[in-house]
Amino acid sequence: MRKFALIATSLALAAVTACAPPQASTPVSTADEETGTLRVWLFSEVNQAPKEQIVNEAIGEFEAAHDGVTVEVQYIPVDTRSERFRAAFNDPSSAPDVAEFGNTDLAGYVDAGGLADMTQHISGWEDAKDLDAAALETTKIDGVSYAVPWYVGVRALFYRTDVFEQLKLEAPKTLADVEQAALAIRAANSEMVGISTGGAAQFAYMPYLWAHGGELAVNEGDTWTSGLDSAEAKAGLAAYTRLISDDICPPTTCAEWGGNASVQQFVAGGAGMTIGGNFNVAAVDESDIGDSYAIIPLPGVEAGSIAPAFAGGNHLGVFKSSQRSTLAVDFVKLLAGKEYQAKMFDAMGNLPTFVDVQETVAAANPEMAPFIETIAAGTKFVPVTASWNTVDAQGVIPSLIQSVVTGAADVETASTSAAKTMNDVFAGQ
């Protein structure tokens, strides 16, 4: 398989980590200067050189097309972005014109009043007609787009082809098949977990919730209500938590695992399967099992279906306080456009958000096809509200899963308790 310079920790963190929403109100700039310095914030990476190379190429093209304009990029750490954005929203003189941020950050930043409305700019953009609808939806609050989706990350099922061949197992066609294969693997080798997944791996759990017809929360008007206590959500929780058992992935170890720890177990050769992201492919390729694994979309409840995956990813947006808003929008369109999304995939492995570019990538890179097939089948997202940051920070979903797998509560009790906690957050209590 082709090797990509994917930095799993940085990419995954940027894509899925929530932060406390900055509380500020940014004044709208009435200036729209056509020259000067355009300030841009992008996330720093462990291996930043490939990203910088593509960004610098875009800067060169942009500056050549705009006389008197200089683009100044600052690479900021992902784990301190909340503080940086909060300060910038409160002090426009320190704010960038353009910024990269995680799609789960968007609701908090919009709530703080810091991002410009991009709806009309997107609707009038030729490239936009090919944007993946689900990816574009993650840029919206109440139908208004506040960013352009720059890349997307989803998860699929990784499995050991040598182990499956040895045990005469077929690639799973349903979630029930995943469970049965995991039981068989663990029974044949007590030193190996059937599937490495964990109590803190909330983005591995979510496809089980959605595949069974459940929702994290439902929106009615301006009100969000938890969906964790529905019959469908409970069925999804029961199916997922059965994977974290002594017969598959012992809770004494697996209850604490998050997504990274789960994938690391697979990379180390200690698991028959795992639910990993496109951003994990390079690490598996470069491991000792790199020649003995395959990837398929995580199946759904019914054969032939694909479980909806969480659509992680990052956006590019424009600060409301920008004094060069037209230049800022033009730079976003260039860097987040089709040409440079394709180049960023080649450099960093970032999955494009344009359907036609995704198809080109899948054709040229077979290892990416299962992830793009998963996107095409329909992805899901967390509730688009600033309150979700609080739900996430309180660890409501990991606590729900862990209480069941450790035996602290049954599915019914744990679901009722988690739903109440979530509803209290939505109600501002």
C-alpha cells in the first residue's frame, strides 16, 4: 500500500477534539482593504513540512494574482487553540483573517460571534456544486454556513487477513458478523483481543448507535433533547458494549481505551480487528502487520448496509473582524478548492470534501476506497450546538459506555442517566 505522511495524533485531535467555546462578541469590520497583509492561522503538525509546502505553493499563486498583498501564515498548536481563538475574538487587532479549526469547534465559535457568514460566497462558487453534502452540513448553524470544509476524516473496519484466513472467517457483512468474528478470534488466541475498541472510543461507538436507528440528540426549534434513552439508542449501546467483554476485549483493559489506544493495539499485532480512521492507515502500513490486513466499511445491521460514520474534519473560515474580508474569502476558496485539496491529500492524506475529487482519490488509491465509500453511504455528526462542547468535556458518552462495560449500571439505567445529564446541559443547568 502507498505510504502517506499522516500524523494520526495531530490529525485525529484536530478533527474530533472539542474545546470550551470562547465567550466573546466580535465586532463586524466595515473595512474591506484590497492590499496589505492577510493573516492566516493553520494548525501545526508533528510533521509539518508537507503541509507547509502545499500552503506555500498556494500563497505564491495567491500573491501573484493580488498585487500589494502578502499572506502571513502562523501555525498554532491544536491543544491551545481554544485560548488563542478566545483571545482573538476579544481583541480583533490580534485576530487572523483566515483560520483553520475543527468542525466540532464551529458551534462554539459561532456562538461567540467570531466567524463571518460564508453562505453567499459558497453558493456563488463554482467548486461548491461538488461539495459533499454531509461535509457542507457540518459548516452550518441554522442553515447558515460559516466555513468551507477543508478535509474530512471517517472510520472503517480494519481486520487481519492472515487471522481470518487461519480461522476460515469471512469479512463481516453485518455488525452481528463483527461480533461473531471477534468471539472466534479471542477463543482461538487468548493473547489477542477479538476487536480492539474501548469505553472511551466514542467515535467507534457512534456508528453502532446510528446503525440501530438511534440519535445522540434531536432538535426541535431551538431546543435539543438527548436521544440516548430511546429504544434504538439502547440497542446500539447494547451491541457496542458486548464487544468490551472478557470473550472479546476484556473490560479490565479495554474499558479505558480511546480511539488511539485501540488502533495502537491493532498496529502492535494484538487485535484481530479495530475501528480506525483513514488517518491511521500509514501507521498500520508501516507496522509488522502492514502486509496482512484489509479495510472495509463498517457494516450496518443489515447485510449490504454501511453503518453511518462520524464525519470528523477541519474547516477554513473567515473572522468576522477581518479588515480584508474579500481577500480572506478568496484565499479560503483557493486553499480549500479542488486543486489544493487534491494536493493536500497527496501531501498529508487528508480526504477531500469534493465528491469528484474523492472519486479520483479512490481510483488512484485503493486503500482509501473503503473510507470514501463510507462517506458516500452517508455520515453523521454531533449536535450542532455550543452545548455539545460541554457534553463532550464532561465525558458523557465515555461514561455511558464505561458504566455498562464495568458492570456499574445496566444499559437501561446508564442510558437514562446519560440522557438526563445531556438534557441538563442543553437546558443550561
